[in-house]
Amino acid sequence: MTPVNRIFNDLAKAVKFFPKGGLQQRAYWKSLLDLAVAQKENSIDGKKTEKETLIIPVIKKLRLERFKSFKNTEIQLSPFTVLLGVNASGKSNIRDAFRFLRGIWDSVGQKRSNSFLQWRGTGITFQGSETFALEVTFLSPPNSEGKQEEMLYRIEVAPGKTEIPFRLVAESLIFVENAKSLFDVKYRDDDSTDFLSLEIGGQKITEAEWRDSDFRAINYVSILLMIGVGNINPIIPPFLRDVCWNILVAFRGLRFFNLEPDAMRIPSVPGQNNLGDRGENLSSVLQKICENSQRKQALLQSLQKLTPMGALDFEFPTDFTGKTLVTLVESNGQKTSAINASDGTLRFLAIMAALLYPEKAPFYFFEEIETGIHPTRLHLLIQLIEKCINKGDRQVVATTHSPQLLRLLSPESLESASLIYRLEERSESRIIRILDIPTAKTVFEENDLAELYESAWFENVMEFMSDEEK
């Protein structure tokens, strides 16, 4: 019996110890699931490492139903997706939707990743709705025949009203082209370990079959996670388990950055190579990158173009505790530590560190990516991002208030740039690709994009269209 099997045997028995459910049972199940996930990361059935088996699908669309300020809308994603919109239009709610999906990896719980809570149940539904739902459309990597297939994963959640923070309502996974169901589950609204209904591969699974499988349903742990990290269930085909695991890996790879210079100025322990959401561990991450001469040179060349300081090298001195703080060495011999480096320089270094780090993530979300960077140097940032995503194995989503950034986007990136907006006297946020705005292409050919954005042309057009619909 593999370690994962043993863990799931314990999971199946957990309800006997905590028959009344509640937070105590949830905590116990969650601790076992966390252990199962760790075992799965290190070894898949004890045969292959995770890196040897990863086939990470690409996120093509995200639909939000009754989620925060969104009533029912979707956003289409490309390798580089820029989100425009005024303050309080709903851009950060897109980030929170992705954070929730990242939380599925963490057993759909209120678990911290680096320095941020993955999601909160309070105020998460649109105007107090009973439930919210998220739909993610994935594009699988090419198979042996070069064919790519779209899969649609849907999860519906009811935020809790008592000590229990939430419960799952339904989950499904289908192939989009032929609508073939991989799984479809509806959960009970109590602490039972039975499903209200369950279909695997389009076939209804009876309660007897499910009970005999030593696999249990819990309305606070995603079946995507249960299937993806387990291998003991005879009613789950290996193909489905692998598909669920790959989707989980895609969710695990969602990274979020709201960079803060003060966090980047904190010394870090060499070998701590996880760049935090606020830029924590920047020095040790840069130290790791600089072990590769080509990546180090790329950092220095970009930094030389960004600033007039003429940086020639990085040094990583340690203090008496063994922690390091990056120091920039200039051509005249002057040394500038992260303590004295400008906010913009640190933010630029952190973005480069995230994108150049050898163990790259498949998805990055940057808040107000232009902050602290001079408008005449923004092109360096855009060039870096578009170079890093050109292989199609990484995605970057960035919010911005910068008209200049919009002007610098390549035609391919402009295709997916989207406006997040709210109409006057309406509470819901809406999303539209800017090239889908009526007459937009003609207007863009005759006018400067940055000037249009500065003049609020995008929002004004949407208001005008809504008035015509009345």
C-alpha cells in the first residue's frame, strides 16, 4: 500500500471519530489531505517525480457568477492579459477569483500562501446571493497527434453563515468539444459523507459503489482534489485522476504579486528561494538567479537600461545572523544596498526575479504593474514580459492605470486587453475586451490609445451604449 493509499484509508475512517462533523472533523480531514498532497508532490505512486509527469493546462477563460461585484461575466485570457479600469471597478475581484482557485490546492480552506489568505467567505457573493460559481476553461497541451482539447471545470460554493465558513454545492468537469462529462457531483448540505448525486464519465455511481470504494464525499473538500491526489478508488479511472492532478498543478502554480518595497528590503536566508507575494526573500531569490551567468547578465543589462547608475554586478553580503541583502555594484565602485535602492528599482528587480527564476510558475498576477517605474522605462518591462511568455508555457495577468503601458502593448497583447467597468447607478462589474467595443478598431487607428484612456473614452462609450439599450 502506497503512502497516499494509507492516508486515504485514514480519511475514510475519520468520520467515525468525529460523527457530528463541524470544525474538529474538518481540521482532521484537512490535515490528512495536506499530507496526501505533500506525498503526491514528492512521488506519484512512488514511481515518477512530479516534474517528470507534469502536463500543465493553460487557462483560456474564467467565468464569474455571483462572485463579489460580478453578476455573470467572463474574461478571456491570453499569454499576456492587461486589465484596465478605474478604481473600484472590480479588477482586484478578478485576482480574488484566481486566489480562490489557488485555494483548492490548499483543500479549499482559509490557508495562507506566503503572506496572503487565499480567500475569505465574508462578502464573497454578489449582493448577498446564496452561492457563487466559477468556471475555468483550460486548453490542454498538445497530445501525441498535436491536438489540444478544451476542458471546463466548474465549482459552486455556498458561503457559511455559522462557524463553518463554507460548503461546496456542486462540481463538474467536461470536455468542451463534445460535452463529454468527466465528473459531475452535487453535494449534500449536511456533514454526510455521501453525495447527493455523482456521475463519473457520464455513468451514475450508486451509493453502494461509492461506499465500497473506501472513498468519501465531504462538502468542504473539492472532489477535484480528492481524485487528483488519490489512487485507491476503483471507480476512478487513471486517466481522470491524471487530468485532475494536472488541473490541480495549474491551480497551485497561480502566483500573485502586490509588491511592497519595505518587504523587499528585509534580509533573507540564502536558499529561501520562494519570492513572496509582497516581494519577500528578494535578495535570496536574486542570489539563486545569479548562480546562472546568463540570467545574471540579463538582470544586469535590464537594470542598466532602467537606471543611470551603471550597475555592473550584484553582491550578497551576509550579516551576523547569516541573512543576505542584495547590493548593487556600480561602474564607479559605489555600492547601493537594497535599503537605499529606489522603490522602482526594487519593484523592477522583483518582477524580473519572478519571471527569470529557473523554477518558473505557469501563471503570474501583478497588481498595478507599472507602479514606481518611470513612463519612459515602461517599455523595458513590457519587452521582458512578452519575451518570457513567447513559448506559450506561461501566462501573465496585470492590472494597470497607466495610459503609457497601453500604448506599448504588442498587437497580440492588445487583442486580450480587457476593460473592467461599472455603469452609473449599477452595482455590477462588467468585462469587455477593448477591441470588442463597437467602432474601437477604427477609433484606435485614428487616435492615440493612451490619450483615449486618459480621457475616459472607454468608460464613456460603455455608458453611451447602455443608454441606447434602455
